[in-house]
Amino acid sequence: MKLGQSFRLGINGITSNKLRSFLTMLGIIIGVAAVIVLVSLATGTTSSITESISSMGSNLLTVNIMGRGNIGTLTEDEMEDWKLIDGVEKIAPIVSGSAEVKAGTETATASLIGSSADYLDMNQLTLAQGRTVADMDVESRQMVAVIGSEIAETLYEGENPVGQNMKITGSNFTVIGVLESEGSSSTGSSDTRLIMPYTTAQRLLRNGNIRQVSVQVASSEQVESVKTALENLLYEKYQDEDLFNIFDQTEILETLEETTATMSLLVGGIAGISLIVGGIGIMNIMLVSVTERTREIGIRKAIGAKKRHILTQFLVEAVVLSCTGGLIGIAFGIAITKIVGALVPSLSGAVSIPVVIVSFGFSLAIGVVFGVYPANQAAGLNPIEALRYQ
Amino acid sequence: MLDMKKICKTYNMGGEPVHALQDVDFYMDEGEFVAIIGPSGSGKSTLMNVIGCLDVPTSGTYELDGKMVAQMSQDQQATIRNEKIGFIFQNFNLLPKLTAIENVELPLLYRGAGAKERHDRAMEALDKVGLSGRAKHKPMELSGGQQQRVAIARALAGNPPILLADEPIGNLDSRSGREVTELIHDLHQQGHTIILITHNNAQAEEADRKVRIQDGFIVSDEKVIR
Ligand SMILES: Nc1ncnc2c1ncn2[C@@H]1O[C@H](COP(=O)(O)OP(=O)(O)OP(=O)(O)O)[C@@H](O)[C@H]1O
Ligand SMILES: [Mg+2]
């Protein structure tokens, strides 16, 4: 007997009791759909985070200083020394805070960043209008600022912001440039940023300490060596490695990937359990089916069906049941992922193809594993006893 | 072609042994038509099941076409049932979810025949029993006599030399019973070896040989003189 025929027999067995077959498949359907939705949303979201992190430049090191009082301060001279390290390309100190910005009657809240001329370049930000903060502005503590597009929109709707005045915590500033609009991303928008010379920011925020410095390394191969050189310099100064740390992007990415892996494992575990529960449902129904069809099995055996004929008939039935469930689950999973992706903008609706393949393979395996026992029971029946069964 | 010696079949009913067959010696030649007759519970069906390789005897030897059945594997016995023997049961034993022709095709299916061969031979068998017009009907849509004729067609489809009929007309009215009996006689004329189990002495008298069985013993085995 050919496989195609066992397949038809299996399908017959399923369609002859549609409601029961559907209820049996439900466990698999829910399991598979859940895996696809959860894993797709999780991987889609992390990959968008990963993307925005690497778009910030993967050769960027961030030095954080946690020192107390004056010991926390980095001086201009020290930063000049850093530039001598082999591989260091650009350095931008970062002083950050948030501030209320006023122009006329309009008010906006901005995340304030005080930095140097290289900040825009290092963070891959582009100007829509005007110019960026220049070295001259830093030296002479100019009261100038580059603003994000959203702030520009709020404060100067319909006007050209460049050259306009604004007040930040009572001081007068001049707008020198506007950033290109970026739209929201999972790491926060640049549209609400306000960038000024760090010297100006230090005075404005009454915070003399530079606690964060971005360091651009020329090539990714040099990241490690630059990091070590910086660590040595900082250790020389603070004599305590708890007082500073140096982050590089790859480290952040690694942490993120680890988190994703743990999450996927968790989701996979839950889904695996629900698939096994679905498998037990299939086994249960197949056992019921074998009992109900004892007479049929007896008749088939009397006519000359061999053990393997009966075995394949019931095994195929279990596999068709679980695979149909798997396919319906995949359809539901894809549909739900797309819908959620469309409704929630921060989540990606991209379906993870490997997960679709793996979950289909899993439902096939479930059919085989949980179908073997009932099928074996059917194949092992004594023909005479089966024929006598009422 | 069929030779049984000292066949015993004992069932165990709650510690109490039930002797369904006791020291049965039975042989048959090719092309013979044997009727087995006896009261209810005498062991007729048990004997037929042993002959048909559906059941194994507790002791004794059974040789079919020169081969010892006891030494065959289950799959080999299945092959014997498929190729050498056609069963006709009192309660028809058709599969209710399959159509008449699908039921008739079953023995050919387990033999590995292709779709076209199966269909052609099944149609031929249905034609022999006069039911080619009902090929697409389910058993439920047929009368008892028609169902038994479909069952006979199924037994014939694989063209086995031996036909085993266990009270084939027991569940039929007299007219359908007559038709089925005639059909069985026709098949005998065409060369099939036939074993017919019956309660009915008149029906047994129409066979070549009459074997009487009682309490698991063969009590008489004689040629029918017409
Ligand atoms: N599976 C079984 N378990 C226990 N006893 C059985 C079994 N099958 C048959 N028997 C016993 O064996 C004896 C012979 O049974 P069998 O079915 O061969 O009788 P029969 O001659 O065919 O009767 P009937 O004419 O009613 O069909 C009976 O006493 C029956 O109770
Ligand atoms: Mg009987």
C-alpha cells in the first residue's frame, strides 16, 4: 500500500469527525500561534533596537565618570591627552539635563545636551538648516543652540527658526541650526534635543563636572585597544575602577542579545509546554479512535491488512491532525503578528520565518511522537478479538 | 490443499476452560464444497477462524498448501488471508464509511495494486454479484441482501481460491438468502473451494460434503448423495 493511500485514509478519519478533530487540534493551533506571535514580536522589536544602536556608530565608546566632587571633573587638558591615543578620532564631552525652553508665549521641554563641534557627526545627526556648534562657540561660551525639529515646530511654527531668540531657564539664546526630523525610535527621538556648547551647558546647569565623554574610534579593530588605553589613563587618575566605566556599543548589543536569547528561551519553553499538552490531546483522541474503530481494524486485518498498514493508517492520521493544527496555527500566528504590528507602532509586524519552520516541524514531531503509541495499539490488536468487539 | 490434525482450541473463561475445538482432524481438496453444520456454540466459527488464519489453535497442526501455518509470521498469515482466502460473514462486516466499491477494493489495496487495477477488478467483482449499479452507495443505503452481495464481491475481488462463509444468509430474508445461496453455488461452479457454515440442514444438503460438529468434536463427515 502506498503512502498516498494511507494519507487518504488518514484524512478520511479526520474529516469524518470534524468537530472532534478541530477540538483536538486546538491545543496545537494555540501553541503554534503563540510561539509565532511572541517570538516574531520579540525578535522584530530587538532587531529594531539593535539597528538603531548600531546606527549610532559602532565605533563609539562612552566613558562615564562616577567620581565624587571635584575628583569627578575631567579637564580640557586631559581630554586633549586622550586625543593622542592611537586610534582615537574624535572626542565629545557630554553634559546633559533637561530644560524648559520659551519663545514668545510658546514653551517646549527639551533634553539638553552640551557638547562639542563633533557631537552631530559622532551621533550621525544631520542639519536641516543653519550651522552646528563650532569650536569658537565652545571656547567663548556662546549662548547658541541647535534644536530638534519638534522643538522648532512648537516654538516657531511657520517661521524660520534660525536666528530667532529663545529663553532657557531665564537666559537668552540664539538658534543657530535645526536638526533633520528623525521620527520616533525605540532609543528616544532626536527631535526633542537641544544641543549647545558644553561650556555653556556647564554654566547653565550649574554643573561644572563633565561626567560623560563620547570617544569615536577610527576603526572597529582599534576599539579594544583604545578602551584599554583609556582604562589605564582613568585608573591612573582615580585609582579605583568603580569610579568610572567605559561602554562600547558591542557590549550593549551583546547584553541585548543575551536578554533576547533568554526571552526566546522562556517563550519557547511556554510554547513547548502548550505543544506537548496539544500532543497529549492528540494521543487521547487517537486512543479513543482506536477503541471506537476496533471492529474496523478487525475487518481490515481479516481482509489482509498487515501490522504496518494499520500502523501507518493511524500514525498518518495523528500526523495529519497535528500538521493541520500546525498550519492553522501558523496562519493565525502570522495574522495576529501582522495585526499587532499594524496597531502598535513600536512593535514590528515582521514574521520570523525560522520560527514558522521550526514550529511546523515541531507539530509534525508531536504527531509522530504522540501518534506512535495509539497506532501501535491498533496494529497489535488480535484480529479475532477485534472482529468480536461490539 | 488443507489438512488439519488434532486441532484443539481452548478458551479460558474465568479459570474455567472452554473447549471450542477438540481433536479435530479435517482435510479438504481443491474445488470442494463443504458444509459445516452444528448447533449454536458447537465450534463452527472457531473452526472457520482457524482455517482462515484469523485465529491460532491451542494445539495441533494445520497445513495449508503444504505450509505449516503455525510457523508463519503474523505478516505471512495476513498475506494468506489477503491472497488465498475470502471471508463472508453473517453480519457482512462492511466498513460503513466507505462506498460499496471502496469496500470491494480493500483486499487489492492491501496487496499494493494500483488505482486503476483496483477499480477495474472491484467493478468486475461487483458485476459478478449484480451490483455494479450500486458501486457508489454506502452500506447503509443498501438492503441486507445487497450488503451481503457486496461482502461477497469483496471476498472475490482478490480472486482467492478459498471462500469461507460463516452463516452468510443467517441475517437475510428467504428471497435474499436464496439469491446469495445461488451466487455461492455459481462460485463453486467457477472453481472456488468453498466452506459454508450453516444451521440449515437443507442448505447443507446442497454441498458436496457435510461435516457435523458438536461440542467441539467432529461427529460426522460424509459425502452428500444426491
Ligand atoms: N473469545 C472467546 N472467549 C471465550 N469463549 C469463546 C470465545 N469464542 C468462542 N468461545 C466459546 O467457544 C465455543 C464455540 O464458539 P463458536 O463461536 O465457534 O460457536 P458457533 O458454532 O460458531 O456458534 P453459532 O452457531 O452460535 O455461531 C462457545 O462455547 C463459545 O462460548
Ligand atoms: Mg458462529
